[in-house]
Amino acid sequence: MNTVRVLVVDDHPVVRAGLTALLSAQPEIEVVGEAADGYRAVELAAELRPDVVLCDLRLGDGPDGVEVARTLPTPLIILTTYDHDADLVRAVEAGAAGYLLKDADPAAIVAAIQTAARGRSVLGPDLQQRVVETMRVRRAELSPRELEVLRQVAQGRSNREVARELMVSEATVKTHLVHAFGKLGVDSRTAAVAAARRAGLLD
């Protein structure tokens, strides 16, 4: 295929330089520009018209990688240190072509760029499953009270302590938890908190 033109976006100069060096060493890739923040990324993408944007998730002040993905028509791959399901789903919902961790093998990053340039998704089966699971949990529509109970449980409180904090009976707390378990498809307090947290439902 033709040379893939890439815009590299990262607010850390050393990381940005490293990515640029890595990609520039590939004969099939040309780094056409670098940006340190979301505003500059959008400007350069409009000016340089790269085939793919490789963008950090967290970019300091201004738009983050997900917001940049939502703004640009260009295929964009999120490259980040944050392995959180909520961030992954945000990126997919914003139209990102892929989501990779910065400890990924360099060859995987290069392959992802080539795949995105062909207009295909870079999400592997494991990430796709995480997206599906997280969105299922979000659609569970936990009630405000069920979420409040889970927040208390996430802080390590027993059912009795939660009941005292929320000024309800212990039986009511158990009922809320049972309902939450059913909606989340889990069978324990720990699993319920983990599922809700992965989906971004808990702070």
C-alpha cells in the first residue's frame, strides 16, 4: 500500500519524540506532523490531512484524545497508559479507530496504523468484548439508590454500616444489592462493585 501519513499527538515531548522516531524508521509510514495538545491536533489535521492520527488520551488542558476523535473525520488511534473500560467505551463511541496501550509492542502499533489507514477498526476481540460488556452494564440502569448502596460498599462498608449511613433497614440494603446483582449479571458485592466501576458508574 502507499505510504501512510501520520500525525502524532502527545503532551509529553519525550514520548512524542520516541513515537516519531519509531514510526519514521518504518519505510511505509511518514510522520507529517506533531502536536502537544488537542487544539493543535485539530488544526494540524485540517492543515496536513494525515491518513491516521495517533493520539494520547490525556492531553492536559483543552480537548482530550476522545474529544479530538469526535471532532476529526480522520481515523484516530488512542495510545494511552489508561486501561479503563470507561475510557475505552468513550473512545469507541467517539468514533476512534482503535485503542492501544503505550506498552504495546512497536510492531503492533505499526500494524494498527496500517489497519486504520485501510478504514478498519483496530480493536481486537478482547477489547470488543470489553466494550460490549461495559455498555451492557451501563444499560442496566441502576437506580440512584442502588448506585448509592454500591458506592458505600465500594468504600468497604458492611450492609449494617450502609444501612446506618443511608438511614434505612439492613433488609432494604440487601434488597437494593440483590436488584443490582441481577441487573449487572453478578452474584457478589465485590463483583457488582467491579462491574459498576469498570463501566464508569462509580467515581
